[in-house]
Amino acid sequence: MVAVSTQHMSVSLFGMAIYLFCVHSFKLPIASAGIAIGLLGVLGNSSGVKFPPPLLLYTAFLTWCALCLPSSQFQSVVSTTLVDNLKILLIFFVALNTAKTLSQLAIFIGLWVLFFGLYPARGTFFNFVAGIGDFGRYAWNFSFSNFNDLAAYGIMVMALSAFLLAGRFQRWIRIGALISTGGLSLLVILTQSRGAFIGLVLAFLMLMFRSKNRGRLIRFGGIAVLGIVLLAPGAVWERFSRMKYLGNTDTLGEADSSAEQRFVLLQIAFAIAKEHPLTGVGLGAYPEAHGQYAEARKEWQFGRGNRDAHNMYLSLAAETGIPGLALFLAMLGSALLRATRVERRLRQGHAIEADQLRMLRFGLVAYLIAAVFGSFHRVSFLYLYIAILWSAAELFERLLASPVVSAPLWPPNSDRYSALRGRRPSLRPLESVGRGQLGGIMRRLDA
């Protein structure tokens, strides 16, 4: 069992805790101080500093954006955006070097889940109960006031909760993770974000197809669906029922005005990307470019103003050109590829850890599917999640290198251990087993 307690807290983890609290609660303006503390903890750690591929590729992405700055007609906006992204790069660096053990990774994940539950999720549920919404859609405030953004962040936190739920952690952690996973499922539905809903459903189906514990996933999914059906308002199902009109441009207006407008925004984004294939219009300058292009054609008047493309991939292509988009996708791909390779190796002998890594991997996949309907690359949450995914893959890879039997003696619910003992094992730690008993167990294993 992976023990999790305050004694596993490190200086860098304490700094990340301050940062996570600030960006979720907006109670104290000390997020930068938290990252500074985290950076001191990373640099002062005797185990060394890592510069993994996702960090290097994101650095290359920002370098490309800086080189393209002179060609942009919105240089002041691009300069400000580059500074903001350099801050994200620093946060990314600290996050990638924070979790040195599985216990520290669990604390990192647990803090994120806790703060998200205490502030954005709690605020959204309060608004739902109080009827404070917009046409039946509910969200919170600050960075979480946009329905689609909140739903996308909720998907990632849900995957983090599932990681804790499936792992070898204390009972109270798994119970809290179970409650969080179910609650966040309802939160995504309450936002009525069609992109997040599609991403969540597709990722769950892929997860169920790949997992050996399909029965447990089906049971949990059935309970979650039942709870959502009972609690979600009728406006949710009315909005989702209109998704059948999204497949044809002639019926977009029957879906709703939002879907029709999104189609116009995508047309403008594609035109901008097509006319600036190499350098783009500059990182962060898409809204300004969109405002100019929307005036060019009569059929684009529906999308007038400095608007967002509501598509992460088209936004990146329009802002940074095809090379910038390729570097960004390479960063995402490097983390997913590493996690996939480690997961395949874990399937033989470490099924629980393989399931945990699969939860994180498909959480990112769901987020990236939802990003077809939103620009989710401008906030630090994506990079924090990639850091967690990379750290989990790295730590589980160390587990593969350790000389352990394929079916561990501990935790006590191990099927093989139960069979050897012939009865339900006690909840004593392995260290308390006498030498004679331990020797007998090992002789039976060898036999």
C-alpha cells in the first residue's frame, strides 16, 4: 500500500499547494510566491533536476513563437502573451520536478482534487441548487465562469480522482476519490458543454474497451448515469438532444444559435490559418485578427468582434503557424506516448498501476477531444496535468525495474496472498510478520 501523510510533504510540493489553492480559490494573491517556493525546493533537491521531453518541446514551441514576433502586426499583444507563457513554462518545470515518490504524487493529485472540489465544484453546485444559471447552464466565477472551460477542467480532475480511486491508497482516500468522481460527472453535465460531453463519453468507451475491469467500470458508469438522470435538470437533455442537428450545416440553426455561430467562427479561423501558414498572426493575437477578418465578408458578420475560435488546434495554427502547432502536438504526443509504453509493460504483473496510468491517459484524451470545441491551451491546468501524467509514468517505470513478484504480497487484499494463507488475511503490515511466517510464505511462492 502507498502510504500518504504530511510527512511526505516537500518544499516544492508545499509551493505547488500554495499555487493550486490560489488559482482555484482566488482568496490570496500569492500564486507567484508559491511557484517561487516550489522553484527553491526543486533547485535545492539533492536528487537533481529533470528536463523531460514535454518541457523541452514546450520551450521549443515558445522559442518559435518568439522568433515569429517581428512578423506579427500585433506585437504588443504577442509580447504580453509570451511573458505569460514563460510563467507557465516555469510552473511546468516546477510541476515536472515536484513528485519524486508515489506518495508525493498522490498528495499533488489530492490537493488539486481537494481545491477544485472546495471552490469551482462547490460554487457550481451551489448555483445549481439556488437556480443561478444561464439558460439552464451552471458554472462558477473567475477562470471557471465559462461553461466549456469549467467542464474541460472538470474532466481532468475527474481523471485524477479516478487515479486515486483505482490505486493502492488508504481507504479514506479512495472513498473521497469515489465521491469526487461521481460529483464531477454531474458537474460536466450541468455545464451543458457538448464538447466536454463528447470527449468524456468517447474516452470512457475507449477506457472500457482497453480495461480488464470492464464489469466494475460498467457498474460505476451505470450508477453515475442513474444519479445524473435523477439530478440533472430538463434543460440539459433538451440541449444535448439538439446535437443531432450538428452533423449538417443546413440544420445548425435548429441546434441553437451558439452552434451556428461556432461554425462561422471556425470558418474565420481556418481562413486566418490558411493565409498565415508559417508564422501565424502571433501567439495570443487571434482575437484581434479575428475582429479584422470578420468584417471582410458579409456571411461572417454573425461572428463580428474580437472573438475566440473555440478550437484549440485551429487557434494554434492561426497564431503560430503549422510549425508551432506541430511543436505543441509533439509536446502532447511525447507525454501520451511515454504513458502508453509504460502502461503496456505494467499490464503483466502490475494491473492496478496499469489501470491508474490508463485513467490519466484517457483523461488527457478526453480533454483534447473537448478542445475541438474550445481553446484550452492558454491556462496552466493543461501543463500541470501533463506533468502529473509524465511523473506517474516515470514512477511506475521504476516499479517495473524493482525486483518484485508479479502478484505482490501486500496490500492484504492480494488474491495470491489470500490463497496462500487459506483465509482472509489480517490487516497487519508486512513488517510485523514474523521471520518464520515470512519464510513459509516465500517457500510456498517458490513452490
